Amino acid sequence: MMIGVFAFGNIEAQVTMKDPVSFKLKNGIEVVVAENIGMGKVFASVKIEGEDLDSNGAVSGVLTNILTEGTSVRSKAVFAGSQKEIAPKISVTADEANVAADADDFENAFLVVASALQEPVIDQIILDQVNKTTKQAVSLAEVTTFYNKQITPSRTYITIAGNISLAQAKALAKKAFGEWKGNSETSIAR
């Protein structure tokens, strides 16, 4: 009998999965939302299409390291003091960013990812540290040019799935990425 109740509970949680819905932000970013209320977790993937990363492997690798260093408004250690047993998982690379978090933590984690992609601190000091660590010799001009070409709204697609309503996901996508117009050389190198 107990197994039957448990199995019914699992079926009930799966029934709340809705068909994915897509929409576009004003800046052209396509967003797909798969609502699964009751799941407890939310996952997001921000995919950046474009440049062949293999042909720019060194620059892409250095940029990935820079993107994980923190931003002009958010620290990479934003969840380091979390009292939760499992803090949100965030990863950012030159072509993709991912978030996995409890529903309560998702908004903050998603905003960290948005900030990492839109507001990285790319300057000579950080570049020198990353070049030393990665044993590369990539110039600031190479990194900023690659960043400005690669990480733009026109190349960005977002997927959000889990314990989030379509209305919440729309509002959060607009808050995080809706005003993003692209990158300018002067706003990146500090």
C-alpha cells in the first residue's frame, strides 16, 4: 500500500509538467520555458551560438576564466556563505551558462549568470592573472573583440525548466536579459 501511495505521488508531480512555451524578448533573445510546478528545483541554460570556439580556443578559454572571476556588480562568491546544504550550481563559459537551484534560490542565481555574461570585468590586471594561470599569451584586444562578437543578445537562447511559472519566468528573463543591447568596447575594458 505504501508503495502505491509513493508511486501515485510521483505520477502526480509528473502530471504538472506543461508543454514548453517560447517567447522572444524585445532584444531578440528567444526564451523557452517548461513549467513543472511542484518539482522544487529550477534549471536554466543560456546558450550562446556563433563563433567557432575551436578556431579561437585560447581566447575562448581565457574568456571563460574571466567570466568566472565575478562581475562589476556581483561577486563570484555570492553563494559561498549559503546556509543551505546544497547551494545553487552555476557555470559560465564563452558559449554557455547554466544554473541549477532550489526554486527559492533560482532568481538570484540566474541574475548572477546574467551579470557574468553582460557585465564581466575584463581588464589588463585580470587578463594577466588568467594568462599566467592558463599559460596563455592572449591580448586584451583579442579577448574584448571576441567577447563583443560572441556574447550578444542576437546569439543568445535561454531555456528555463522546473518549478517556475511561465509568468515568473517571463518576468525574470526580462529583468535579467531584457535591457541587454549588446556590448561596447569601452564598457568592457576598464
